[in-house]
Amino acid sequence: MTILLFLAPFSVALGLLAVAAFWWTLKAGQYEDPQGDAARILVDDPEDDRPSP
């Protein structure tokens, strides 16, 4: 039963850490252009056509 005294605060702290990481990605602009990111996958990069050394 004493393990709950350790695991409960640990799980709350881990959840708060996940929320803080998500908030940080929002502030950093990670999700600003989802349509552009989806279209960028389809564009061929000329550097990708180079032969392997």
C-alpha cells in the first residue's frame, strides 16, 4: 500500500510533464502548417536523386 504513496505523485508529475511538453510544442509553432507539411511529402527533392557513394 505504501507504493501508492510513491506512484500517485509520480504519475501526476509525469502527466504534468507531458502537458508541459505539449504546451512547449504549441508555443514553438510545431502545428502551424499541417497542410503544407502534408504536401511537402509529395515534392521530389533534387538532392535525393544523387547516386549513393
